[in-house]
Amino acid sequence: MSETLQRVQIVNRDHPHFEEYGRFTGKIVTMKFGDRSKMAEVKLENCRHGGDACFVNVGDVIQVPER
């Protein structure tokens, strides 16, 4: 699959990757605790923590233009 998915910025101030940029990978998981919400994986562009990806909830991100 060579489809490029949306580029996003994490805008939820409570998210550990607040203000970081990345791209959806297409992977969706359902949490086994709490409200069992679905979360989408974001491959991070330049994580200040050294991570390569994280998961976000609906409302944690906004779509941003391509670089």
C-alpha cells in the first residue's frame, strides 16, 4: 500500500507529544481499559522523547499541510 495518509499536529495540551508532527499510519487499536476508545497510531517526524510513534484519540490532532 503506497497511499500517503494525513499529516497531523498533536494539539491536545495533555498529550505527551503536544505540538509534535506526524502522519497517520492506518493502524487503529481499541483500548482494553477505561472507555475502550479507539486510538489511531501516528508516526512521529521528530519526537523530542526519541520515540518513533504514538497513539492519539479523536480531537488530539489537527490536519496540517504537507511540508
